[in-house]
Amino acid sequence: MIMRRIARPMLAAVFVSGGIETLRNPKPRIQAAEPVIDKLDKNADPVKQKLPVDIPTDAESMVKFDAAVKIGAGIALGLGKFPRLAAVLLAGSLVPTTVAAHRFWEHEDPQQRAQQQSHFFKNVALIGGLMIAAGDTHGKPSVAWRTKRAARSAAGSTAGVAGAMTGSAKSAADTAKSAADSVRSAAGSVTGGAKSAAGSFTGGVKSGVKAARH
């Protein structure tokens, strides 16, 4: 816990200071970003024409917006306010910055290439650190684990309800069968009684007839 509280401000300080410096002196970043933004802007023209509002995509606006994101998300990360979201935003903002400002493969001078390569991989390392911060759950179960557990619990509850319904249906069927057996038994008893009464009456009539003849 203590290490986390110390590490977050240290990681956030890089982005906050860099964002402030960009707002104070945006020209070098704008010059580095212009070639990349121009390429992206050409590819995005068909999409922009369909949007209801005109979104600024010029290099200066994009650089200043990126700096504002770094400052805001960096402060949030340093203070521990929505740290996972802040880490995701910082990682997302660092990707275009790295590609636009540190294209070491385009430099022919060995010294400049080595310098830009060092900055490139430094930013890659920062992105890795931000990904770790974004996945930090503070010792709590992850969202994926909680989702799987909830799904298993729901499946168990559904199976239990289905089993209870099946048991109730079977019990009702057994009760209905027992009632039907009782009805058949009662009907048999009534039929037997009726046959016995009819036999007794017939026997009495025959006896009376014989007595009258004698």
C-alpha cells in the first residue's frame, strides 16, 4: 500500500510536467506532430464529412488537447482518484506522442537516431508501467473473476429452481395418480356393492316365488 502511494505520484509527475511544458512551448511538439496528423487527416476526411460537428484536427489543437489530458489524468493518478481510468487515459495519450515525436527509424544521423530511439523505448516502458497500474485491483478480485463467479452463481440458482420445479411437477403427478387410484377403488367398491345388492334382491325374489308355488 505504501509503495503504491509513492509510485503513483512518481509516475504521474512525468506526465504532468510534460503536459505543462507542452502548453508553455507547443511549437516543437506541433512541428513533430504535423506530418503524422496530416496523414491521419487525409485518411479521416470521409469520416469527418459525415460527422454532425466539425472536430478540430489541426496539429496545434491536437497537441494542446493531448497536453491537457496528460495534466488532468496525471493529477488524478498522483492523487489516487480513479487511478485505473487515469492510467488508461495516459497510456492512450502516450502512444500517438511516441509515434509522432520519436520516429527514430527516419533519422539518418546515428546520434539523432540513438537519441530518439532512447526516448521511444523510454515511452514504451512508461506505457508498460501504466498498463500495470491500470490492471491493479488493490488486492480485490478482478472484474473478470467477479463476472465469472456471478455467472456460475446464476447458473446454480437456475438449476436449483429448475430442479425444484421438476420435483414439484413430479409430486403433483404422483398426487394426481394417487387420487385417480382412489377414485378407481371407490368406483370398484360401488360396483361391487351394487352387484351384491342386485344378487341379494334377485335371490329374495326367487325364494318368494318358490314359496308361493308351494
